[in-house]
Amino acid sequence: MFIETVLHRVDPPILVARCRRDDRLGEPEETSPRTEPELRRYLDAGADGVARFDFPDGATSRDDFFMTDLMAEYSRGVVLEGDSPLSSVDLSVFVAPAPHPRERLLVRRSASRSYQRKQIADLKKRLDGPAAVAELMGQLVGEPVAAMLRARPDLMEAARVEMLEKLGQVGRSPAPSPKRWTISERYAGIEQAQLVIVNVRDEDERRRADDLLSDLVKLRQDKEILSDVLGYRGNRIPITAVAANLANPADPGLKKVIAKVRRVVQSRSD
């Protein structure tokens, strides 16, 4: 619904890619199934081009996406819905449902040793070559750093060795503390967004949404929460977060987020 609103209210041409990560694939695949309901909705809402992009985790996904037939079309902006094949975008948006009664965004959980070992193993797997290092660094600290590493293979290899050494040290360290702050499963990924929209339909949901927005503020202002949730990836740049009724074109929160999207599109298309 939010993407449809963007297509209605942001100057065209706008392209939409529905992206899904699938590690069973050997290489990325671009398709344009007109029978897929979401793609049909985007076309009906005014998208100038749509496609589905399925990709495995890997260093080539970024380049493969920019070589798709969809990206050969002219546009003022491109919307990626779902899993992003890119290490960085101009504006990352998380559309969240209103929390249930007594549901919280931030929860404290025990961090098991097996979970930590799995995280370390996954990161080591992603450091299997120089290109993978650049891709990972782009996701963690931004595309400019990744571009610098691609231009300096010696620095890229040094970064890979250093990261593997640090992961080894973490793996040999004592078991993690019994409790840590984490994001509740229903909102996984919200901590990485630059713009968060909590979709509300009535005043009761709006009150619960305000509690979630308060927790988002804590995520950036509370040092312990920031460290537990984001670790070394953390920064104190505030998240733009609003509660909005996406079904109501006159909703003040929706007007605010559409204005932000317009500014981003305008700044890039200029």
C-alpha cells in the first residue's frame, strides 16, 4: 500500500523491483510474471516498469541487478520491495504493523553460545574472497568504503584478515552475558531502516504505535541498547519514524513521509 501511494504521489517515471533472496539459486534471475498480484498492483498504480529479481547471497548480486532489463529503462527513481540485493540505497524504509497490546519492540533475551557460533560461522562464510569483503563492508559501513577497498586489493585483503582474526577472538571468548537487548522477531530489520512507518487504522493502534516509536528513540540514545542491537555497525543518526494511516491520503504522517521520499527522489534525479 505504501509503494502504491508513492507511485500515485511521486512524479514518474518510477520503476519497482520485487526482490527475494534465495540461496538455492546458482545465479540471480530476473522475471516479469504479469500474473503476480503485487506486480500487477504496482503497474495499476502507475509504475513505469516492474520486475521480480531473485538472487542468492553473493558478491555479484549488486552488479547483476544493475544489468537487468528493468534497470535499462529510464526512471527518476527505483523502488526495491523485499530483500535488497544492494549494499546501500538512498532511502531504506520499513513499514511496520502496529504492535499488539503489551507487545514491545525491544526485548531482553538470553544469547546462547550456539547462536553466537552460528553468527560467527555465517560471517566467516561471507569473507571467502576479496569481492565478498567489499560487499560486506558496504553493508556494514557504507558503499564509499567498499569502493575504496575495491580500488585497493591490498587493503581489501588486510581488512579480510583482520576481520577473520577478530571473529576468531570472539569465538574463543567466554560465553556471552545472560541477557541482551534484541529486536522482537516481528520487527526484525527495523533497526537498519532510515524511515519507519507504523501503519495504524484507529486511535487505539496509534497509541500503541507511539510506544514503538518511543523504543526507536531509545535504540539510538541508550548506549547499552545501541551496543546490544547494532554492535559495531551502530550509529546515532536518528531514524525518521512516524505513525500513519496508509489508507488515508489526508493523514499528516503519510504526508510527511511522502514529502521525504519526494526530496530524496528530487535530490538524486537532479
